[in-house]
Amino acid sequence: MSAALAIPAAKLALGAAANIAHGIASAFDGSKAAKAKKTADEFETVFLENFTKSVMDSSGTEGPLGENGTGGEVYRSMLTQEYARHLQKAGGLGLSDQILRDLIQVQAKASGTNAGGGHAG
């Protein structure tokens, strides 16, 4: 990946992280493992969607999608969403696995801190 694509992709990933931060924060409320896995998968899907969108935007409007106004933009948006979903389901980039491990570590540290605090009484 060239630096010209890596920097915008990283910025998009950080933006995506902000958008789903609430999902990460609530990932450990109910069924912790399932929510954490779903959140990690969704994060990777958003990252892949933003990446594929930037790739499609950089390729111009030549080809089968052409320059066809709002309809073409909507179709391109839906196409990048589907590409991202399929890429993530096919194994993605491995981001969701790393995010899941990090979420579990954060949760374990938080549980250890809370358990060590004790109750005054």
C-alpha cells in the first residue's frame, strides 16, 4: 500500500473508531464475549468500507458505474458496503481478532481494578 493511500486509510480508521466507541464501551454489559466479537467485526467492516470507498473514489468515474449522478453515488456506496462485509466475512485483515484480544485485556484489567478496590465498611 502506498503512503498516499495509507494516511487517508488511517484517518478513516480513526474516524470509524470514534463512531463505534459507544459500541465498544457497551460491549461488556450483557453477553460480553458475543458483544465484543460483534463490535470488533463491525469495526473491521467499517474500516474496510472506508478503505474500499477511498479506492473507488480514487479510480474516477470511468467504467461500469460511470458518471451517472446521484444514482451512481448511491450504488457505489452500497457496493462498497457489500465489498466490506464480504471481505470481513472472508477473514478480513485480521483487525477484528486483534481488537477482540485488546477488548478482553481492557475488560480483564478493569475487572482486576474493580475487584481490588473493595468496599469500605
